Amino acid sequence: MIAENSQQSSDIVDVMRELGAAAKAAARVLATATPAQKNLALTAAADHLLATSNDILAANAKDIAAGHAKGMSAAFIDRLTLDHDRIASIAKGLRAIAELDDPVGRIIATIERPNGLKIERVRTPLGVIGVIFESRPNVTADAGALCLKSGNAVILRGGSDSHHSSRAIHAALTAGLEQAGLPKTAIQLVPTTDRVAVGEMLMGLDGTVDVIVPRGGKSLVARVQQEARVPVFSHLEGICHIYVDKSANLAMANEIVLNAKMRRTGICGAAETLLVHKDIAAGTVPALCKTLAAQGCSILGDVPVCAMFDDATPATEEDWSTEYLDAIISVKVVDNIDAAIKHVQHYSSGHTEAIIAEDKSAVDRFFAEIDSAIVMHNASTQFADGGEFGMGAEIGIATGKMHARGPVGVEQLTSFKYLVHGTGQTRP
Amino acid sequence: MIAENSQQSSDIVDVMRELGAAAKAAARVLATATPAQKNLALTAAADHLLATSNDILAANAKDIAAGHAKGMSAAFIDRLTLDHDRIASIAKGLRAIAELDDPVGRIIATIERPNGLKIERVRTPLGVIGVIFESRPNVTADAGALCLKSGNAVILRGGSDSHHSSRAIHAALTAGLEQAGLPKTAIQLVPTTDRVAVGEMLMGLDGTVDVIVPRGGKSLVARVQQEARVPVFSHLEGICHIYVDKSANLAMANEIVLNAKMRRTGICGAAETLLVHKDIAAGTVPALCKTLAAQGCSILGDVPVCAMFDDATPATEEDWSTEYLDAIISVKVVDNIDAAIKHVQHYSSGHTEAIIAEDKSAVDRFFAEIDSAIVMHNASTQFADGGEFGMGAEIGIATGKMHARGPVGVEQLTSFKYLVHGTGQTRP
């Protein structure tokens, strides 16, 4: 039995390495594919998605039935479920990505040297991207399309719970690639749901994978961050802070906090902690907490907050570093902006923080001293999103400092090379 | 004895973690240090270097004596040796870095959104950089200065062979930092030469090290690439190719090949392989090989080259993937540009390649299909250098595709964050 398992594992290793080699070969073709070719693949894939939507829904029905049989939660089943509208929206997403500017080949810097050398820094694809996701089958299309647009081959590894759905969507992408004369292996879906496959991807498939993007919950991201031996674009969590300075426009603070916490509580840009300057706490905290509570938000407060708002529960030390992804907020009164900055520096996950203030010097300090991927002034943290940043679409948000930081769109999925134009120069 | 060793190891682990924590704290201060402050630290360090040059030479004499006692090679002793001129040149290097534009805080992109949000992408320091180097004591100053200029704290780990010299140079840097009111821990030199310290740095010192830069020979770089659990800016080798197209200006090809191979044979941008189009081979290869041989270069050739040039030695398969760093070149005749591109794609180390051609379509194909950090047209591969690219100075050349690629100067030692300027926007 053990022998059989290790035989299976070694088969999976072989399968995965073949996927890696095929992706690398496809990446070479994609690197010089024209924008028109890539865009045709995307729009044709959108057509195929719509044309095969009944097949996709039939495949999705199998996944849903299996989910019910396993007693999955309603929220889980909802994430998994496709219908004609959702398929139409996926197809629309593919067309929107086709319409983005093509990043590959764009000159991002030019250097003219005294010796006449002209040096251009030009965007190139990264190569091969591994995307590991969970139950949402639409990631197959979204991630596949972003990687293709940026000239990268992609290896998609979806969760076993959505495997039939992902496979059906993947078939439409493959048809689009074929129609555009691009290699089918530009977008590959891992054919096995065995977890050994994930481990192999994290090891880089024999040097063929250039970066891994995990799309899913904290445990997936944590495993990827822990085990990956190739670079990872990811954020583990979004413990987003809002600091309301004593100079804040209080009506504005009220609206922004409400929006940042309650618009959608389950996204990474949702606020988790509210810090309020002590000078305005008495005039702000009770009203703000009341409005939040009226919308169904639980308030966890430090001692002053609990004294000002009866329905607040005392916050524990752990609460300041917890991403609730729910209608819960931790509220703390701070002595001054120094204390606010210190708190953020200590507890932040490096995702998004906001200051609400009218005093420019407070804003300048917050902007200079907070080193998160996104730092905002007088705006809701829920704007932390590639679409809202004008990137068209994002494959995720990164909190690392290397290469990509903040929303990861098609530009962030590229590298660059230097092209040096000479006229016979030799180095003295 | 074993117990004692592991006690020592655990002491070193503690020391290294303290270094990491101190560097992280210093990085926070450096991130908001003014350009004037950082530049003062650099110019003051240059002054201290000159003022203490006798101490530095005395320290260096100890390293040299130990090197002789160990029977080190003349080349090794030369790399290790300092004199008043070399110290003056190190000091000059510090002043040159002070004069570079400060990258931190520079706005590198601005996005205006329809809702009035103004989003700026602004350069930030990376944080903490670990530099692991070998025998050249000047790296202490060069690398320390580049990291400081880019707002990063640095942990320097020099080779045991140059430890006294590095320590003396480091003292001058520390004096400069103190004079500028910056934390001494902004530039730390690992106080032990135990190899356990390197292992700890490669593991990231408890999440405090953001990137590792190895400076040294292939075995050091290979170990770092293999073992590091944090990102690495490096190149393992520079197997640089020159392809002479049938459209080449042959006189230019001659000069460039000679320069690319022979100007300095020991640098990573030196050419290792020459590919010549078959249509011009008979008219080019014998003369080129003769000129190279006259300058002391050994020729390894494929069958046609050996037939054309009597003094050529048959090249083995291994030769095409060997970085000689010496007066040796591998020469091959190729059927066409496709064969040249295929050869480069197969054997290249991703560093620098050049095409010599007058035919624009050949150049375009070479530029599009060769995915090395630097691709040149009608110029010597020896220009692959941060200084020659106008970056002022470089900490090394990277062949990875993530974050930094090609010469790594102060800009490449930065990350970025997004600053979002709002006027009360909430997300609908």
C-alpha cells in the first residue's frame, strides 16, 4: 500500500514536471506573440465560454452535488456555484482583459550615454506563473487571462471541490488559444487534485516556475509562503487600520469608517482596527460605534472606548492582530499620531492603512512613516483593489516588497530586460 | 566537544538575530532620513577613511600576512591588498555615491481616477539587505554606501581572509553615520567569521532580512542561491555570447569581439562564446581567431572552426556552458540566426548577449527572442555594468527576473508603496 502510494506520488511528480517543461516551452512562444494574437485568444475564449455554458453548468452541478454531499456550508456552495449570469460575467472579464494595454515590449526607461549607447529598459513576460486556488471556478478564467495577456504561461491548480467546473472553463480557454494559433500549453490546468501536485509546484517544477500566486484563504497562503522555493505574490492577511486624527473632518471620518468596515466585510481591504486621537475621542467614538453597531457591527474596544460605549466588548491583545473578515471592529484611543503610527507599525500586515485628517503635517508623517503597500488619506480602505487603481484587473494583492507590491495587475506580472543599441562601441 | 560547538553555534544564532533586529530598527530610521543626512554620513565616512588610512593599512597587513602564511595565490593576495591609492579610490567611491540622486520618495507613477482619487507610486527602501562577500575589503564600503544611499540597513558579512581590513573600513563608516546622527546599526559588520553566521543570514534572521546579495565567486553564489530562504540578487555566471550575423560590418565585429573577450577576461560581462553565420565564416573566423590568438587567447572551436583555424582545439559539449573568466573563447559556426538564437537560449546564463549585424530584421529578432538581462546590438558585452549604464555604481548584476534584473544600483535597491490622496471618497 505504501509502495503503491509512492508509485502514485512519483507519477504525479513526472506529470507535474512535464507540465512545467511544456509551460516553459509555451512561454517562449508567448513572449513574442503579438497583442492581436493574445487578444484573439481571449475573446475567442469568451465566445467559447458562452457557447459551452450548458456544459459548464453541467460540470458545475457535479461539483455542487459533491459539495452538498460533503455537507459544505452555504457560503462555500455559493462561491462554487455558477449560473448563466456568472458565466456571462466571466466572459465579460476576459474581453475586458483583452482590451487592456499590452504591457510586453513597452519601453519603461531610456538612457542615453555619452559614448552614444542608447539603453532601453523594456517590459518582458516573467515566464511561467503557477496559480494555486481554492473553490472559486472563475479564477481559472481570470488568472489564466491575466497571465496570457502579460505573455506568461500559467499552470493553474484549482481546488478539488471545483475541479469539474474549472475543467469545463479551462476547455473554453484552450479552444481560444487554439483559435489564435497559440500553444494550448500556454494555460494548463493540473489534471490531478492530489496535494502532491501543490508541493511540486511550490518547489518550482525543476526551475520552470518563476512565481507562484496563491488565491484563497489564509491557510493556503500560509502554506505557500512557508513552503515555496520560488517567489510568491501574496498577502497573508489584511489587517487594515484607520487612524482618525484630531484634525479630522468628523463627518467624513464617520462615512469613511462605515464604508471601510461595512461595505463588504469579507474582503482584504476591509478595515479591522480604528484608532482615534484622544482629543476628539469623546466627540467621535460613541457616535461612530453607535452607527457601526446599528449596521450590525460588533465593537471591541480598549478601556477608554468601553467606558464611552456600553455595548463595546473589551479587546484582547490578540484582537489587535486579528483579521476578522466579518462585521467586527477593534477600536482604540491613542494619545497622538506617534502612538497611532507605532500601533500600525506593530500590528499591520503591510496591506492598507488610512489616515483621516485635515492637518497636512499629520498626513505627511503618516505617509512617510507607514510602510504598507497602500497608504491612504481621507479615503476608504476598500479602494485597495487593482480595478479601483485603474489596472483593469488584478490577480491579487501583494504585501511583500519584492517586484510586485499592492495590486498585482498585468504590469506587475512582467519583468524587464535592457536593450542596448550601439554603433560599434567598445569599452576603453 | 560537540556540546561546546553547539553552544557556540547557538551563541552565534543569538548574535545574528540581534544584528537582524537592530538592522530592522535602523531601517525604520533610515526610511525617513533626509538625503542630506545620508550624504553627510557618506562624505564623513570618506573623510574618516582617509584620516584612518594608516590604521586600515595596519589591519590590512595582518590579513595579508595571514594570507601568505596560508599560501594564498598572488591573485588572491592582490584582491586583498590595500594601499593609499586604493583607500583614496574607496573614499572617492563613497563621495560619488553621495552625489547620486536619492531614489527614496521619488514618485515613479501617478494615477488619476475618475472619482478624484490621486494615486502615487513612490519609491521606498527595501528594508534590510544582507551582503555576503569574500576577500575584497572594499566591498565593505561600496556595498555599505549603496545600501545607505537607498535608505536600507545592511548587514555585511565579509570573508575571514579580509576580516581585519573590513573591520577597519567599517569603523570609518560607523564614524560617518555617527557624525550624521544616524544609527550606527545602519551598517553592521558580522563580528564572527564562523560559517554558521552565513547560514543564519540565508534563513533571513527571523524575518528581518529582505534580500541577500552575494559578492564573490561561483561557489559562494551557488550556495546562496541554493540555501537562501529570502530573495537573492545575483548571477551565478556570465556565459555571454556574441553572434556575428551575415550582415555584420566585419571590421566592427572584429573590434567588438576582441574587446568583449580580451579587455578584461575576468569580469562577468566578458564574452565566452562566439557564434558566426556560416555565409561569412570563411572570411571572418580565421582572421578573428588569429587576432585573438595573437593577444594570447586560446580558441576552442567546433568542426568547421577547427578546419579553418589550425590552432583551434576542438570544443567539447561542456565548453559551450563554461564561463572561462580567462583568455579562452569557444567559437562555433551557425547555419542562420535561428540556430544562433537556439544556441543562446540553450546555453545562456541570462546575463548579456550581443548581435553584430547591419540587418535591422536580424537585430529585431535577436532583441525579441533572447531573454537575457542585457541584449546588445553592435556593442561590446563588457559594457554590462551599472556604471556604464549611468547608474553611478552597482552592487552587482542580477540574472533573475524578479524585482532587479541586470545591474543593481540604488534604484534597484528600493521597493515602492502607493500613496492614495482622497477627499473623503468611499467605495460604492
